[in-house]
Amino acid sequence: MLLPADPKAEFLSFAPQIRAAIERVLTSGHYILGPEVEAFESEFSRYLGGGQVIGVANGTEAIELALRAAGVGPGDRVATVANTVTATVSAIEQIGARPVFVEIDPATLVMSLPALQAILAGTVVKAVIPVHLYGHPADMPGIMALCRAAGVVVIEDCAQSHGARVGGRHAGTWGDYAAFSFYPTKNLGALGDGGAVLASQPEGADRVRRLRQYGWRQRYIAESPGRNSRLDELQAAILRVKLPFLDALNARRRLLAAAYEEQLASLPLRLPATAAGVEPVYHQYVIRTDRRDALREALLPQGITCGVLYPVPIHRQPAYADPDLSLPESERACAEVLCLPCHPGITEADVETVARAIRTFFAR
Ligand SMILES: Cc1ncc(COP(=O)(O)O)c(C=O)c1O
């Protein structure tokens, strides 16, 4: 069975090191915010090449805490895209802010720069959250130029882009803050929930650190309002096992993506596009066809399970429905996208199997 992601296969490939890391934590006596979290934070910030990492409970809260640290509050508007997971928007909602949806670029499926420019010209926005969807970063040089000129905070949603680069810099190091998820299927995944904020400035890092634990700077003394959103020692230890292999795992994803590109080239499909200066990490390998649902169903009995991320844009979902808002590119993308199995747990032969099944489907 070929799956869109296979966290069990990834666990098995690191099993001895992960078991040793778990044993080390179990016998350490530190289970929350101890030496493993501290070490992971400094290793991940060194890997990213800038800023301070603060481990938190999950990716949604990473976005929420970054928004709070940036001073976004009730009633503020936050611009993001509508073809993301609802988590991005629920983080905005948690603080009483309101999402403003920006149209996407039809080729790369990430935030469109002209669309953002139009929004910033007509709406007072406090923060922008570009989502580096499927492992392809948004146009960060362009977004930063627009947002700096408008005095708007930028929080990168890096839940799907660990290790991706734009203009030679890691995704996450462009904005004021970045939010990472370590959900088990992510390019850098834990074996449970986990997340991190990357703060570009020490004062911002300090605010996030206080926010994640009851507003404490010093134990038991709340200096500011806060909450509990901590990364635990077990997950941090597991992430430390995998981090040194992140680039190699991403390189493997790129090889598989290149194999798909070659083998699907002649079909009536839209294959993923890569913008100039971007080094994507293929969190998903996403093809587009108006026969998406039929193709997905045809592949299933052949043992090929594909994902649809995401089937309904947020402004068309019951919780956030806005019938007056039209985002044709986002709506079309959600109707057409299909995520093929593309992760380090599969082989080139698996890619061939999937490509052959897709060719057969279009030959009918
Ligand atoms: C783009 C995006 N943003 C935010 C999140 C939320 O992360 P988490 O599930 O760790 O809260 C996810 C994970 O599903 C995601 O893919």
C-alpha cells in the first residue's frame, strides 16, 4: 500500500536511535522543558541559520504565540491564504483577530504578491502569514519588501517547509517570526504533537518564551499573561535524532519529485512549478487535474492512496463561510489538487508504479 505519508516507515528507519533517545529521557528525570528541548532549540536555530527557536506544543499554537508576541490582538486583521489547513486560521481566531484571505499564485499555489499588494493598499492589516504550502516557499523577498514598506508584521507558516530555501536562505528566516509544526507526517516530524516558533529578534523570542509557560521569566512569577504550550522532552529528543538527516531526507523527496516529473510529463496534468530562487522540499508532490476525484478513485484499488490537501478553501467551509468573497484561483486549486505518494519511505520503483497507473487512467 502506497500512502501520501508514512510516519511508521520513517520511525522504523530510525528505530534504534529513537529508542535510545527515549530511554535517555526516561532515565533522566526531566520530562518537560529540560536539556533535550534546550539542545533541540539551539540545534534547530543553528540549522536554520538565524534567530532563536522556542519549542511549543504544536504548530497551531506556534502561529498563535507568534501573533501574540507580535502584538496582534482582538479585532486586528491578519492576511493569509484560503487554500491552507484550517489550523492557520484557527490560530488567528484564537486571539480574536480576523483573517483576510489573499488570492494565490496559480502556478506555485502560494500567496500571490500582486494580490497581497492590493490588499495592503486597501485594508489595514496588522500581520501577514504566508504559508509555504507543500514545501514550496512563498515569494519572501517580495512579501518582506511589501510588508516592511507597510509596517506589517510577517509570520511565516513553515509547517510544511522544514529545510526549504528562498534566495539561498531557509524558509522561516525571512519574517519577524516563523511557526513550525512537528506533526508526525511533516518533513521533520515527531512521534506526537510538537511545534516551534523561530523569532528573528531576542525581545520577540523572550515574549514567546514567557507566553509558552504562564508568563514566567522566573519560576512561579508571571511577568505577563501566558499559558501552557510546551514541547516535551521525549519529542525534542526524537527530533534531535532526525534533524541531522533532514537535508538528506529532503534531497530524497526532490529525487522522487524529479522522477514523477519525468514520468508524468506528457499527460494532461499540471505538475508542480518551482519559482526562481526557490529550493522546495516537496512536503507533498501535488498534481492538478479537473478529473481529480475520478483519478483518485481509480488509484485506490491499485493500492495507491493519494491525499487531497485541501478539498475546500477556508472561505467556503461552514465555520468561515463568506459567500461574498471570491478567490477563483484558490477555489480551482482546491478542486483540482491531488497529492501523490512522495516521501522517503517509497522507492523509484514505487514512483514508476504510480506513474504507470496514472498513464493508464488517462489512456482510457
Ligand atoms: C500549513 C500548516 N499550518 C499549520 C499547521 C498546524 O500544525 P499542528 O497540527 O502541529 O498544530 C499545519 C499542520 O497540519 C499545517 O500544515
